[in-house]
Amino acid sequence: MAKERLVGIGGDAAGMRTAAQAKRLNPKLEVVAFEKDPHTFYSVSKWRRF
């Protein structure tokens, strides 16, 4: 079976929050985010846990 993957475009607060929530709901989910800026917004979503 293929691995489930969530691909996000943009690293703003809404995208990172959505990615974090999806990862909490499915810990085996592979999350990939594409962002043009050198930094993403992660403080609201506690992205550092993953």
C-alpha cells in the first residue's frame, strides 16, 4: 500500500496548523511543505514537535 502524504504549498500559519493537525490525527502521515521564504511560520502550530 502507498504511504499517505500531505503536501502543503506555503508555510504560513494556516498551512502549518493544518499540517500539524493532520499529523496528530495520523502519526504515520508524511507531511511535506513547500515555502519560497527561508523560514516557515511554526510557533502557533507547535510544528517543532514533529
